[in-house]
Amino acid sequence: MAIIVDLDVQLAKRGLSVGEFADAVGITPANIAVLKNGRAKAVRFTTLDAICRTLDCQPGDVLRWVPDEGTDGPR
């Protein structure tokens, strides 16, 4: 199972830099990079709320699930 973080897409749509976005959300650019690169193990709801507020989007616009290769998804 893989959770994909589509922050790059959302930032590009809005013309926001990582620095501007990090300032608006209230987390460091390094933590934005961890999210964007798929290395995050968890996201706090307060952070997800700030991301969605800043981008004026839904969580599903930022996060998506992709099944592992060779599986059809949850059973």
C-alpha cells in the first residue's frame, strides 16, 4: 500500500513556492519536503487541516491511495 502526497500538483496550481506554503501552513520547508517525497510516516490532523485551509482543498486533493503492485486493494 502506498499513500501518495500530491502537494506538488496543488502548489503548482496555485503558484505557491514551498517556502510560502510552509510559512502559511506553519511548518518548516524541510517537513514539507518530507511530505512531498513520501517519507512521512504520519500526518497530524491539525497539519492536514492547515494544508487544506491554505490550499482551499479537500484531503483527497492532497492524499491518494495506490494499491501495491500485484494486489487488487483491500479485501
